[in-house]
Amino acid sequence: MSKNIDLSGNKKYVVTVYILQSLFFIGLLFMPVIGVVINHIKEDDVKGSWMESHFTWQKNTFWYGLLWYVISLVLFWFFGWLVWLVATIWYFYRIAKGWIYFADGKEMYT
């Protein structure tokens, strides 16, 4: 899957998206939206490289996280808080794991 092409300029986008996703935890709820927009705009630039797996990982984190947060709102009166808590732990785990793999120069499994 990895190509031997210079992608050093695109590394900043992977880091930026991980930062934007992390800002969710300090109340900047719209930041992950900006991150997923960056993923979709720049995805052609990383096709075939090891960073493509991070873009896919980040997009899946956003979209599945959004799904689970919406479900927690719908179920608010019926243990929705528990769904929200589990979704938050899962979201944090995905950001941390992705960032660690990226720092180590590893592909994410998707």
C-alpha cells in the first residue's frame, strides 16, 4: 500500500486533523467537522501512501463518533448518558491510537 513518494508536506494535515478532533474534548465541538472536511479535500494527495490509512481512520472516527453521539441524544432518557460515555472513551482511544501510530510512522489498520 505504501508508495515511495515525498509526502512530508501532507503530514501536517494528518497532525492538524488529530488536533482538531482532540479539541472536541475542551468544548470546541465544531472542530472535528473542520477536520473531516480537510480529510475529504486532501484525500487524493495521500492515495496509495501510508498516510491514507490515517485519513480513513480519522474519517471513520468522525462519522461513527457522530453516529454514536446522535444515538446518545436520542436515548438520553434511557441510558443515553452511558452511550455518550462509551462513545467518548472510544473517540479518545481512536485519536490517541491514531496519533501514536502516526508518530511512529505506522499505517493504521482500517
